[in-house]
Amino acid sequence: MPTRQSSDGLLMIGHGTLESSGVADFFQIVEQVEGLLPQVPVQGCFLELAAPNIASGVRALHEKGVRWIRAVPLLLFAAAHVRRDIPEALAAARAENPGVEIQQCNHLGCHPKIVELSSQRCREVLAAQPNCPVQETLLILVGRGSRDKRATQEMHDFAELRRQATPAVDVRVAFLAMERPRLDEVLRWAATAGVRRVVVQPHLLFPGCLVDQVRAAVSHVRKEYPSVEWVVVGSLGRDRRIAEAIASLATRGMDRQNRVHVSSVSEGQLAGSNPPDQQSDLVSGWISG
């Protein structure tokens, strides 16, 4: 078992992508986190589709002398990747690196910095549009979709936080796959809802094929309903606030007095499925020898 004096390190876990631009975006955020935590070794890695993988990331930190690793998923919601795939990969990596203890911290979820960034991205796009009363504006937040009902609820929780930020705007949720209502259903409903402007905002970290799907769906419905003003917002993208959220989630795990062995943590705790106002307070679970 590592001693209390052992070095701490941070493992940032991205989903992974085949697009080089997405990989570059991820590592820029890694660099930003390094700037925020200059005394902490930081290593980026991916769950799948890109290198380095989680095992390589843990090994790299271990070789730097790190014995206490806090692993933060750079993921928006706690679906199967956060609840199952990442814990399994971390446990396997721990077995290959004796003497290392790993804590899986919360995912990004409803962190205030993410809510703030999402609101900012929407304001940036609307600033370039003609004026339209907020009462005549509808906002559709689009999630990837999951079969995990808790992840779906978290998307609705996030939408409620966005609604509180702009209370006069009607906010609806749609999904690209696996969950209802689907984006095409909500778009067709919005087209006849009697509003002048419909703002469609994909709740996704980086540009890619999913954002392209959203743009294509809006383009299709715009041709059918040209009298409605359709506005598409981009992904969250590279922004220091994502790095600040990661640093916040990681540093909340520094108190080792609060650590618990992973086997004694419920699935909900391990995933960080706490209420939105407590999203970054949970010390999720330690994987240790």
C-alpha cells in the first residue's frame, strides 16, 4: 500500500475519437489543466479509438513516481463508460502497476463551469443574429442519448440548470439515439410551436460526426419550415472552463482521509450520480491493493 507521502497524479480520460482534431482538442485541455495544477503530474489518455489508452496512461504516471492517481473522465454524463468501462480499465491497469492506488473522480456532469460554458456558447451565436424576444425563442439541447436512465435524467437536470440561467426561454431536450424524444421529433414539434426562433444546441464536448448530424437534421427541417428562424450552436469546444472543471473535480479528491475501497462503493456513488448541486463534492472510490 502506498504511503501518505507518495506523489499524487492526475489521469484525464477522454472517450477517444478517430478524428485528429478531436484528439488535438483533448490534449489542449490537458495542457490547460497542467497549467492550473503545476505541482501535479498530469497524463491524458483515452478509453478507446485513440492512443494512449488507460493502461498506458497509468503506466506513464507510475513511471514518474506517482502512487496516488486521481482519474477524471472527460465525459459529460455517467452512462456505461463511466459506470462500467472506465472502472474496469482502471482496475486492470492497477493490477499491472503494484503499489498504485487509483481514485475515479466525478465526470463533468452538471458542473457549474460546464453550465456556464454551455450558456456562453449559446450567447455567442445569438449575438450575431437579429434581435428576437426571448419569449419567442425555443432552445433545444441535444444529447447523444443513452440506455442508462440515470444518464438521461442527468441531461434533463442539465437542461433545468440552463433554464434557470435564462428563465424566459423555453428549454427542451432531444437525443440523437437510444432515448426519446429523438431530435427529428422535437424539431418537427418546434416547427409548429408558434415561436419565431428555434435554437438547437448539441450538448457535446467537441466537433465531430454527431455535431454534423445535428446540423444536417436542422438543415432538413429548415427547408420544410422556412418561416422559422433556425439557429445551430456548436459544441462546447476547447475552453479553459473545461480545464477548470477538471481541476476542481480532481482536487476535491486530494483528501485521502475520505477514500474508500472500490468494492465498498455503490454503482451510483462510483459514477458520481449525486444531485446537480453536489456534483463535484463526491469522493467516488479508490481502486487499491
